[in-house]
Amino acid sequence: MDLFTADTITAADIEVLKLICARCDVALLCWQYAKASKAKVGFWAGKNYGLGAGRTQQKAA
């Protein structure tokens, strides 16, 4: 499963994604792409871009 574009993510998933992005060599390019493409959904350069298009955040049990 690709968490960066998954339809459902948890708070724990978001923390994992933030850690991955913090060590990523292309984070700046990722952020630039998200900005240029006006990203509305997905996880880009350490930031969660909305829950639209069927994407939901699950609460931890």
C-alpha cells in the first residue's frame, strides 16, 4: 500500500510519512511539485494535503 496516496490514513501513518519526508533527498522538489500542481490530495514533502476525493483519516482504536 502506498501511504502517500492511500484512501485511508491514520495518525500513526501520518507520523511515519513525516519521518520519511524528513530524511528524503528530494523533499524540496516534492514540495515544489505540490505547490506548482496545486495538490489537493496526498502527502507531499511532509505535509498532508487534504482528505478530499474519498481520502479519510481513521482514528486510532
